[in-house]
Amino acid sequence: MKDATPRATLLSEYRPFSHLIDAVELDFRLAPNATRVRSRIAFRPNPAGEGGPLRLDGEGLTLISARIDGKDVAPRILPGGLVCEVPDGPFTWEAEVEIDPASNTALEGLYMSNGMYCTQCEAEGFRKITYYPDRPDVMAPFTVRIESDLPVLLSNGNPASREGGVAEWHDPHPKPAYLFALVAGDLVAHEDAFTTMEGREVALAVWVRPGDEGKCAYAMDALIRSMRWDETEYGRPYDLDVFNIVAVDDFNMGAMENKGLNIFNSRYVLASPETATDGDYGRIEAIVAHEYFHNWTGNRITCRDWFQLCLKEGLTVFRDQQFTGDMRSPAVKRIEDAHLLRGRQFREDNGPLAHPVRPESYVEINNFYTATVYEKGAELIGMLRRLVGPDAYRRALDLYFERHDGEACTIEDWLAVFEDATGRDLAQFKRWYSQAGTPRLAVETARDGNALAVTFRQSTPPTPGQPEKRPVVLPVALGAIGPDGTELMPTRVIEVTEAEQTERFDLPEGAVLSILRDFSAPVILTREQSAQDRALLLAHDTDPFNKWEAGRTLAKDALVAMITDDRAPDTAYLDALAPVLGDETLDPAFRALVLAIPSDDDLAQTLASAGTTPDPQRIDRARHALIGALAKHLEEQLSGLYDAMRIDGPYSPDAGDAGRRSLRNAALLLLSHRDEGARADAQFEAADNMTDELAALTTLLRIDRADESVARFHDRWRDDRLVIDKWFSVQVMHAPGPKAADVAARLTEHPAFDWKNPNRFRAVMGALGANHAGFHAEGGTAYDLLADWLVRLDPVNPQTTARMTTLFETWPRYDADRQALMRAALERIGNAPGLSRDTSEMVSRMLG
Ligand code: B3K
Ligand code: ZN
């Protein structure tokens, strides 16, 4: 470990910084191994600060010179920064440092990717560029000068001048250092323009490597739609003369919302019908929107400290979810988001890494960009909106923007605008931010004539460091359907605030309650309900989420019975599915979701939370058996759907066509169990778009008949790095369980396995973790392979390594043998000499 005992940062220890900054000037002279950075910073004492010397953060910097008000000074250099005595009043700090971007493989700070310079500063990367108070509550306007022979030189804000090899940029909006960005490279632009509601002309550009310019139109279109949507839905116009997006191949995550200069992982920018799937298009649209929306929720109003991360992330995820719902289908989007939340966030919340939406302590903040902060954070915004209603929500947001523009805020500030705009007391609601864990909501009913008493009991199991839990506010949306399928009670929202609470409804015998409509609270609902009642809801519920949920629960019940009691597949489920699949009034995208079988990991989690130890092999077998039964039972219908959903005409990524393809390809996968892959072979050859081509390949992999197609696919796409990522990934993801670790190991020897590129590393190792039967195959070879590679990656790229250790987070779910093997793998990672702070924090949290 780097530090024997890495120190935790605590929310309770927050103190304002000693100084404020009036202006920052940065001057970069770029050179791969010896970039010089000069800074000139106008400081003045912070009236709210505690005085004392100036402490600046800095990591891996070679200090060349430092001056205060023009006079040389000799600051004390410490492990994470420096300390310097300073005058009592305002002063100017000037420093020059040297850094080595070409050797920066951690991809944090200033680094190089394919000959291009770029930056990633959130959360604490700016300190690797120069000495600075690298914390979000210190905001300042920046002027940046870049000197380089490279043709394109970009930074935040508006361009100020460009002459010879020098460009100057000025960003008038005060910002924290984590939003700083610089890009220099041989890049080409896909350009467009936007006129804001205030009449501002904005020049838009998506910058990519030469050769990729034909793949930027969709990202640009998504950007323009996002800008318009934020104006119409939130009244938020853009505030600079330019907005630039740059695509980078080596990037630790999805994208970054730097002011006026968003930097993206190229996989979330580049798209053409031949190379990108419908899923890729959807992610590009959502991420472009997400980063753009941060301009108001994150950049103009930022976080006081990193504990408040959900203030910008939860809210911005919620906004991008609303946007996608508006662009596509709100019902389908809600189901996908709820499904993702259960898959990722519930998994986190019910394991050793559980933490509150607003954590109170961290060692490495990069380890807290989690599903809990993002996705559960977004659910909290959705619950607030449901509790106060859409009009009051909009009033509260208007007040938020008006009151806090230009400030660094807290969750208390956020809740206060809701309290002030609505008069509501949110003290109990606030528990959602500090209490980790997924609440269980048990529902029981008792009838007396037409009086139906519904009792809700909520409880949250203990999580690390939080043995006792208190009741939270649960908005429970519910309605009722009559035995003939008509709606007896339209949706109403009950607020469950007590540990136990009973509500009464006037509903006749035979009425079937539909509870937690629209997934109105992020809880695990437990409730005895007959298969007949579930089938009724699947057929007739007016709430799309609960209609889908009814089918899902039937599928899960059938699978659990197959896994635990060796039962045969339940034909009641198969019968209930048929009319929904055939209902042409239903969106094909929705029908595709209904047809999807719960994943192995989902089943493992379901079993574990019901107190049964999941057996990965049995789960895999049962799932296969159900797929086989479904294919047999519905063969004719599926075959009809496969033909009916065919699209003739040019590819369009819009939601309508994408939905048809997803239903058609879901049918294809099932039908391959009947036709030995004949349709998939034909589709693989004929496909004119990546969605259909990859679906065919995946289908062939799943029935273990893909050898030839895998080779053909590689030959077709060997020069397209993003498609080759898919090629690596699907082979591992869809390998039969016992073979998965071998397939992954073999692929790591492929010449194109560039393991220092995070996308490529994740394509193989992330896919191994996602192949449940493969990752947990007997003997633990997959655990060992992953551990070997994480030990190797850690010194090169701690952030990606730490993130990928979470593939082990489910260890407590499994049997004693697997637990021991997974723990041993984690211990081996933990004992690697020189392990990064990032990874060591993750390992020690997981091992407890
Ligand atoms: N704010 C960035 C994430 C930064 C992650 C730092 N480890 C992207 C986003 O959420 O929009
Ligand atoms: Zn974000």
C-alpha cells in the first residue's frame, strides 16, 4: 500500500478554505515528457476561513519556481502538496511546474492518448497539473494560454485569441478546478450551431480523430435536442459562445462535463449504423444529454465538497432520464431504469460496499462514483417530485437556480428550496441521504366486506457501520384492477412514513391491487400474490411498469421453483405471456422487455435476499430450461414476430425502429433453440447494421455454434477499435460457463488486447464478471484470472482497477467454497506490493 494507513476524509471535518480566488491564469507549454505549467493566481483571505498559511494540493509535480507578489518564495513541499507563509491581505501567487503527460497511464490530470493531450480532473486530478486548492468550493474565472505545434488547442470558456502556435481561452464563469479541461491534438470537427432562447449564437463542435468525422452526426443531434429540452423543460439556456465535445479513446469512465469543453470516451460519441448498436445510440443520446445538463446542475451550481456529489449527479441523472423518456418512451425508460437500479444499486446496497447516497467518509473519492450516488440519488429526486407534484417541483428548481447560481452547495441547500417552495417539512425525507441499504416493504391485506385494509411494514437491514435503521418516507403509488380486467381504482400515492401503517380502501371482492406503480420508491416489495392475480395484472394493468413487473415476477417465481425444487417450467407463465407478446397495441420495445428472462445475477440476488444460497450452475441450467420451454411453447408466435418485426428500408436509430429490432432479436435468440441457429446465420450474413449483426453473433455464441462467425466478424471489423471491443466482449460474456475463463485468458493473449486501454480491459474482464455461470464456475479459475489482471493493472491505472474490484462485491451471497475463493482473490489483490490507495480502500471495505 502507498500509505500504510490512508487517512479518511470526513464530512464532519469540512472547513471553508483559507482564501478566495479572484482570477486564475494558466500557461501551458506542451511537450510529451516535459510540459511546463505556469500559474498566476490572485488570492485574498476568505472572511469565512480560519486564516493560517496557504496550503495547496499538488501530486507528482516538479516545482521549478514559486513567487508571491513577484518575490521568490520557498514553500515547504509535503507528500500531497505544499505550505507557504503568505501576506495577511490579497496577494498574487505565481508558480511554474513540470509534468510528464506521456507517462501518465492513470488517465487523471493531463495525459496523452494517441498523440493527443487531454485532461480528466474530476474529482482530484487538477492537483496533478499544478499546485492549487483542488476542492470544489473554491471557484474562479480561468484564462488559459496553450503553446503547442498541434493544430487544435482547446480549453474551457470562449476562444480569446489564436496566433501561431498559441491559443488563449477565457472562461468568465467562476468554476472549481475539477471542471478545468485542456485538449491539444490533430483533430477534425463536425460543426453545427444553436441559437439559445436568449438569442445567443453558439458554435457547436464535436472533435474527433481524422477518419471519424462521419460518425459524429448523432452525438451532435443529441446535443442540440438536449439544449432545446433544457430550455423548454427547465428554462435553462446555455451561457457561452462555443460548446465543444472531444472524443478520446483512453478514458476511465463515460464522459466529463468540463465547462464548455466536454470530454468523452469515444464509445459514447462515435456512431454509424454499421458500427453502433441501438443500445450504443441510446447511450450516446443519454450521456451527451447528461453532460450537457451538468452545465446548470453541477457547473453553475456545484458541490461544496465531494460528500455532496449526489447533489449534481443524482439530479443530473434524473434530468437525463426525463429527457430520454421524452425523446423515446417514458414507460420503457422507467422499466429500464428500475431494472438497472435493481441490478446494480441493489447489489451494492445489499453487500459490503453499501453506503449512503451522501457518504460521510471516504479514503479515495473516486471510489464513490457509484450506482448509489448516481442511480439511487436520481430516485430520491424522483420521489421528491412525486411527493410535491410536478408544478411544485418546477417552482423549487426555479428557486434553486435563482438562489444558488454561482455557488457551491449542499444537500441541506437543496432540501431547503423544496421546503421553502412548498412549505413541506422534509426532515424525515432527509434520512434517505444518510441511511444506506434497500428498504423492504412488506404488504398484507385483510378484507371485511368491501373494506380492504392494506398494511405496509417497512424495514431496512443493517449495512456496514449502520446497525440500526429508521423508517423513511415512501411514496407508494397504487391502483386496483377488477377480475374482468377493468380499472377499479386509478393510481393514487400513499405516503408510508411509519414502520407499520395501515390504509383502507373501498374495493369489491376480487379486486387486485397493483402496488408500487411506476416503481414509485426504490424498495424491495414483498407480497404474497397468486399466479392468477399476477397474470391478471400482466394482461390488464394500466400501469406499464407493474404490467411488466407482473410478468417478471411470474418468470422469477417459475425459475426459483425450478432452481430450488427441480420443478418443470411453469406453463401458466408461458400461457400468460402469449397474449401480451401478440398485443399489437403495445410498443414492441415494451414487449421485448416482457420477453426478457431475468438474468442469472438477478436470480442469484433474488435467492440470496430470500435467504437461499444461490448455486450458479443450477441457476444457469434452470434459465436455459426455461428458455427452451419458452421457445417450444411459443415457437409459432415467435416465428411470426420475427417476420413481422422485420424492417425494410434504411436503418434509423429512432425508438420505434429500435424497439422492433429488440423484439425481433429477442425472438431470434429463443428461436435459435428450435432452428439450430439457421435464422441467426442468415441474419449474420444479411445484416446491414450492427444491432442485427451483433444480435446474430450473440445468438450463435449462446448456442455454441459461433466459431466461424466469430472469425468472420473479426476480419470484417479488425480496423474499427470500438467494434473490436464488442468482439472481445461478446465472446467472453456469452461463453458457456465452464469455458468462460479459458476464453478470457486466451483473448488476453490476442495481439489486439491492449490492456492499458480501459475500454479493451473492460471488454474482456468486465464481460467475465458479467458471465455469472462463467465467473462463478467451480474451482475459481475466473476469480484468479481477474485477480491476476487487477494486480497487474493497479500500478498502471488505479481508478479502473479499483472500480473493477467490485466484481467481487457479491462474495457474501455464495457458498462457503466460493466465499473462500473470492476472499482469497481479494486478499491476494490487497497484498500486492505498492497497491494504490484506490484499490486498497475497495479491498478492505469488501473484506470488512
Ligand atoms: N462527473 C463525471 C464523472 C467523474 C468521475 C471521476 N472519477 C461524469 C458524469 O457523471 O457526468
Ligand atoms: Zn454526471
